[in-house]
Amino acid sequence: MEALRTNARISLRNILVTTDFSQVSRTALPYATALSRQYEARIVVAHALSPEPHLSVPVDPLPLEDDPVWLEAEGKLAKFALGNPLGVRPAEMLLERGDFWNVISGIIQKNEIDLVVTGTHGRQGLKRLVLGSAAEKIYRRATCPVLTIGPQVPALGGSDWKLKTILFPTDGSEVSRKALPYALSLAEENQANLIFLQLMPLVPYQYQESEEASARESLRMLVPEEAAAWCKPEYVARFEFPVEGILRLAQERDVDVIVMGVTKSRETVLQEHLPWPIASRVVAQAHCPVLTVRG
């Protein structure tokens, strides 16, 4: 594995916050606001209304000003956007009717979105098999990074989001390397500690020390030499299952954000309903936001 030759600092100009008006959405908004302050970015808040049902007898759709469902959603969107505890008002509020992903992807393209911030209820097991995950649709399909706020993440309240410790778990794959520039850039912007984590399957005791040393050296090779001037990299190798290892270290070190790569959606319903992908379990159980970058 080779180190990045240059550290490409990320630029956030347009941030999209998706909302279903739930508590997890309200928790997500201040995190987006904190980033918008740091990067002087514009915030767009959006809600996708379910498509109108197909009726056996066609009828003309109600005008928007007479549609009670639309008017209720419009009122909720305004209340959500204007209720930001950090006091920053969104540049735009968008309400559209249609398939969830079609609406969100269209907004991402039209508004040149650099980052999506979304809350998730963290459904797992049977609930996830039946209902799926709107957040996972976004972070497995969106071409831009996605910051997901799970149900275990605390509300910011009236304070800013200070990034002191960043966790970058990697298996050395090309998918995980896609997220590395974002981990490095956030560490530089915040002068933060950056923990590189590689988790390995258990090997016989007599080989563990050499395997750990080899893994840590591989992690060191990922980091540009100049990184020492603006962040404190730390290299951790452990013999542990991926989800449990990531979550355990994140709690042990009071991590402020986890940055990780995710695989692209295979565009099948089954793929997005499977209960065991690593990213979906980390997002659902983490006590800090998770920034995912699609490989």
C-alpha cells in the first residue's frame, strides 16, 4: 500500500440534510450546521413525500394549495428547518413528491451537493429486512460522502461539534482507501488525532506479534510524510471481528467521527435489506457520527 502523495483537502460548498421529521433527523441537523460553519457551506433541507397511490379510476391530482398531505409536510419542513438549536437558517427548503431515492438523487445533482447529512433509526434484523433503510440507500448510491447520525449519537444542543479524535478503519482495500483523503483532511482542518485501525482474523499465538507489526507498518505507509505536521496519527492492529472491533475502539477512545469506505449498491432490493453489512451495523450502533465514502 502506498501513501497518498498529496493531501487533497476537502471542500464543502453545499450540504444536504434529509429529514423525515423524526428525532434522529433533528439530531442530525446541528451536525450539518457545525460543518457548514467550519466550511462556510450552504445548507439545503429536503423531504421526500411518498408518491401518490395509483388509483383504478384516474382522478386529477389536487392542487398543492388544496392538498392536505402536502400542506402538512410543508409546515413540518418549515418547523424543522427553523428549529435549529445552533441558529443557522438553511439556504433552501425543498419538498418533492416521488420515490425516495429518485427525489434525493435529483436534489444532489441539481444542487451540486458535496455532502449529505442524514439521520437513521438504525433498524436491524427483521425490521430492516421488511422496511429497509433510507440512510443506507443514500450512502450506498450517492456519489458524494454521507454523514449518518445513528440513534445512539447524542444531540449537540447549543454547542459546536469539535473533532478531536477521528477513527479510520481500513482493510487495505481500494474501497476503504477512497475514504482516506476525507479522514486526513478532517484531521488537518481540526488538528485532530487520527487513529488508523486494521482488524484481522485470529491467528495462532506465536504469529500474532509479527502479524500486528506487519499490519501497523502497512497502516503507516498510507500516511503522507507531511501529515505529522498537522495531525497525530496512531496505528492500531487487533484480532477482532470488524463491527465489534470498530465500535469497541470508538468507545474506548471517545471518537468524534468514524470515517470509512462502503461498497456501491448493486441496485437490488435484497442487497439493501441484508442485515449484516459492516457499515450498516456500525452506523446503527455507533455513539458518534459515521462519514461514509462510496468506493
